[in-house]
Amino acid sequence: MRHSRWTFLIAALWSVAAAHAYAGNAGRAIYRAHCSVCHGSNGQGAMPGMPSFTQKGGVLRLPDTVLLHRIENGYRGAGAPMAMPPKGGDPALTQQEITRVLGYIRRKFGHE
Ligand code: HEC
């Protein structure tokens, strides 16, 4: 009994860790495929007009609800030279993928 309980616990921990790693890698893959062309692999913007994700007090200060909405629907702030295209330009991007890529951006470039 004792043995199978440990086996179960280890298997459960492993699957949580694996799911976590998968979500992290998926976020990175989505970022590289869909976002880095404009936002840069360093998150600081590949060209003028892109917000820097690494800047303190920058766009990542905004709550998830706002950023998820802007990623999903696109966004152009007042006076901005360029718009953020809905879903980074890929209509096939799912809500789960958008959540994952935002998680990746926060972990990789954020300050919290
Ligand atoms: C064609 C270029 C382009 C691509 C591709 C792109 N973005 Fe953007 N993104 C922008 C621009 C330009 C802005 C700034 C818009 C503004 O401030 O008006 C922006 C802004 C943002 C913001 C901040 C929103 C805000 O409040 O200013 C986030 C978060 C973001 N993008 C995430 C993403 C994610 C995630 C992807 C990939 C799925 C992506 N972007 C793909 C151009 C792009």
C-alpha cells in the first residue's frame, strides 16, 4: 500500500511539472512564431513604435484582462504609429494559446 501511494504521489507531481513545462514551452513557441517579428526576441520591440515589454512601468503593468483583450482584438493607442493586430495576425490562435503566450511574456520580460 505504502509503496503504491508513493508511486501515485510521484506520478502526480511529475505530471504537474510536465504540464507546467509544456505550457511554458508552448508560450515560447507561440511568441517566436507570432510575436517576436514585431516585439523582438528581447521583448524590446523589433522596430520603432513597438512597446517595450521590459520597461518598468510599461505595458506589462496592465492587468491580464486588459492585455488579453488587446491581444485578442487588436489595439491602437492614441497617437500610436502602428496597431497591434488581432491575435498577432493569426485568426487561428486560440484563447488558451493567447493566455499561454501572455504568461510567457510576463515570465520572460516582466519585473514581478
Ligand atoms: C505586426 C506587428 C505585431 C505583431 C505580429 C504583434 N504585435 Fe503586439 N503590438 C504591436 C504594436 C504596434 C503594439 C502597440 C500598439 C499601441 O500601443 O497602440 C503592440 C502592443 C502589444 C501589447 C501591449 C498592448 C498595449 O496595451 O499597448 C501586447 C501585450 C502585445 N502587443 C502582445 C502581442 C502578442 C502576444 C503577439 C503575438 C501573438 C503580438 N503582440 C504580435 C505590434 C505587433
